[in-house]
Amino acid sequence: MEDIEKTFETRELTISMGPQHPATHGVLRLVLNLDGETVVKCTPYVGYLHRGIEKLGENRTYFAALPLSDRLDYISSMNNNVGYVNAVEKLFGIEAPERAKFIRTMVAEMGRISSHIIWLGTHVLDIGATTPFLYAFREREVIMDLFEMLCGARLTVSYPRVGGVRNDISQEFLDRLYEFVLDFPSKMDDYETLVTENRIWKSRTVGIGVISAEEAVNWGLTGAVLRGSGVDYDVRKYAPYDAYDKMEFDIPIGRKGDCYDRYLVKMGEMRQANRILKQCIEKLPAGPVMADAPKFTLPPKDMVLKDMEHLIHQFILITKGPTVPEGELYMGTEVPKGELGFYFVSDGTGKPYRMRVRAPSFIHASVLPRLCEGGLIADVIANIGTIDIVLGECDR
Amino acid sequence: MTAGKLIRTIFFIEILQGMALTLRTMFTPAVTRRYPKVKRPVQPGFRGLHALAKNEEGKMKCVGCGLCGAYCPSQCIHIYTTEGEDHNKVVDRYEIEVLRCVYCGFCVEACPFGAISLSEHYEYSGYSRKEFYMTKEKLLANWDKYFTGKKGERYYKDFWRPKSEDFHGYEGQAMFKGIKNEK
């Protein structure tokens, strides 16, 4: 027996997981060094979806770069839009009217629910449960239909505008959204019945990918991954933008920092998002939806037809862009994945001198080796799912 | 391990609860559609295939100012103009690379004449890239095809942004009006 063990040669196996692996949520490539089933070393390779969005932003005016932010994290494009316009508004020194702020908060929370629903569906599907995936898409479809009613597009919405929102919401939209809001908690209960206490799910996630609070902060993690480790940090609460300072909501936090706690945090966030949505609808004030800042917003279209001054404004703003104060600015907003930050360097012209995007997915992808090394190869899938990365945002 | 937990573990309670839910869902109406046969109704204002608007006389509204092309984030609109007989601008070619378009609708917002519009048509396919290079003639034909009758007139009234009322608020805005069907 001993002779066989001596002569039996074992060595590390290097495999490449991705970029076309169905469980990597995009084109993420992981090179895994395996000792049997144990991961010895994990190296993520990103960049397969690089489109140069930061550079493209430098060649477009502040207004025209808005659709680029749709394509960062394409399953929660509304949140990216809201983050982008908030940063640009802060740079311009203008403020959106109250009603526009409430509408933005509303649509951002809808985006959060739809993104978390996809995360739940795919994460659970990766681990082996097919049913919640189908249920999740049923609810997402409602939100997508509402987005279509709102702005004419389902996925890449480009709905908020610098200084407000594109158009006012309709009564039908508001009523249907309220119906959804009242109905959603029961749907959440359905997901929880299927997943939360399930023994297979628990054995696959409890104690997997543990990261302590101190380490999570040091790695620069944000969003549910940070909160799952027990750090009470949310941009919406500690640096409120839009109407979040008028909303009542809690921040769910985990304790252990494993996959299961991150799952609980995200589920809690969905319930909180629903709570914010309900308050938004009930407190929605009347008033304008675009800021009265003629130097920074496109003029009203009916006036463009009648009035020469407005027509000149239209031409100047679209071809040259607005005249922007010089300087630099960073603004972070809470998107479903974490903290999405936009950093602008302005040289006084209508186009940014530099546009930098702080993408949460990129930072979360960098923590993968820390989570995976020492674990089993099957847990790599659980770890990819739990940090909820979208490669469109990671590679930009 | 408490007694309740032990019972739940032995009798697979959480699995049975999940299965009961699945069984219940089997008897609810299906939410999916049989796509090519049953089509999803498109909401008004959907951003689909482009069309160039015609005025009442049936002529192209576009004057070739080039504002849509300047605003377009994907830079897929190409306009070529020449000087006409009485020194007016003549639009010789107006071309949209549909495959590059991102359907943001910014061209509709930029146009000061209401000349370009996005129709509700979204099912188009072809065998070559050439079919998706929309020339002026194709775009004008799209207008006849997808904006028949009152639809074309209404389009600009409904979907021209921003409107004056967006800047000062108006009566009849959508508001929360209490719970309708309270159980």
C-alpha cells in the first residue's frame, strides 16, 4: 500500500474557468490551480468586455454621455443613470426639483429590486435550484413593463436627465407600481419559502467565502458584500442624495460574512427597497420635473419652435455642451452592486477632461482569490454568485 | 438542536413547504407567451426603428441642420447636404446605421423640427449589414408604414421632450390617490 502512495505522482492542475463559462455571469476568466478539489490559487482575468466607456465619455458632452452609463451595469441601468446625473448636477451646481428627486428615488429602487431579483435567480440557479429563477423573472417582467411604460425602453432606459427626469410619470404607471408594491412582499415570502431554510442551499452557502469586517473594509468592498460582514455602511444613509434623506429605511447587516449572510442582506434590501418605493409613491409631491436652469438643461421643445432665443440655446447646448465650472468632483451613489462613483475633471468646456468610473464590480472581482483560495472548486461558483458582479461594469 | 428543529430536519418540512408552493403555482395562469404567435403589446413611446417624418404635403420635414448627428451618443447618423437653386439647404443623403444605434431617443429630443421619430416597430432582421444601413428613402418609407393616420401627428405632441410643463408643473399630475381596492 505504501509503495503505491510513494510511486503515485500527484501534481497541481491548472484549469481555465471562463470566459465562456455559464456560471461566471459574463466574460470573467478565472485561472484555477487545483490540488485535487481544493483551490490552491485563483487568478481572475478581466477585460474581455472592455469598451472604453471612460474614454468615450471624454469625447461626448455631459448630456450625450448619459447612455454610456446605461451600459456599465446593464441589469440596473436606471441606478447608473441616477448616479451619473447626480454627479453631473453636483458638478454644474444645480439641483433637481423635489418631484424629480422623488421620481428618481422611485425608479432607482425599482432598478434595485430588478437587479437583486436577477442576482437571486442566477445565484440560486448556479447552485442548483431552477425554480426560484423562473419565479424571479416573473416579477422582473412587471418592473420591465413599468420601465417601458415610463420611458419607452426596458433595459437601457436613459430616463433621468441632468436637472431632473425626461418626462413626468403617468397616473397609470403610479397605480400599477403601487399594485406591484403591495403585492411584492408576498412574492418575497415565496422566494424565502423556496430558498432560505432549504438544507441544500444552506450546506452550500453557510460558512463559504467568509470575509471578516476588517478585511472587507481593507479590500474596499461596498454594498451587500460589505454589509454581509457586519459593517453598517450605505451611501443612501450616510451621504444621502435625491430624496433618500426623507425616506425611512433600515440597513440590513449580516454577522458572519459568509455567502448565506450576504444572501440574507440582499433579501432584506429588497424588502427595504419595497418600503422606500411605497413611501415614494405616497409622499410624491406635485411640481416641475426639470430644474429651471436654462444654461444647463435643454429648453422646452414647444418654445424651441416659437422662440429664436430658445432655438439658439438648443443649438449651443447640444453642439458645444454647457459651460461648466472648472475643477474636479467625485460623487458616489449606492447601486445594487455597491458604491458606484463618478469622478470628473472639468476644464471648463462642455466635455469632461477626464471621466473615471469607480465600478463596484471591479473591486469585488479583485476579492475573488481571497474568497476562493483554500476552498473547494464547487464553492468558486457560490463565491462568484454572491459578490454579484456584472462584467460590463467591471471592464467598462 | 431543539426539538422543533429536529422534527423539521427529520420530516423535511422546509422541502415540503417549497414543493407545496411549486404545486400551488402549477394551477396559476401562465405568465409566458407563445411569442411569434402571441405578441407583446408595445407601450406608446416605445423606442424602436427610426422613421423620418413627412409634413402634410408629403415632403420630408428634415432641413439638414445636423443637430441629431451632433447629439447622437453612438454617432450613427450621417447627413450630407448641398446648396440648392435658391441658396437653400438640400438634404441629399440622410443615413442611419441602425446596427450602431443605441435607441436612446436623443435624436428625437435634439431635433428642432420634429423630423425624426422612433417607431414602435422592433422586429426586424436581415441577411446582410447592408439591409440595416437606412437611407433617406427607407426612413421615409418607414414613416408611411408605422406612423399612419393620426399616429404621426400625435407622436410629437406626446413624446417631445422637454415640454414647458416639465419646468413649472401643471394640474392633473400623477399623484397617489389612496388605496383603491383595499381588502
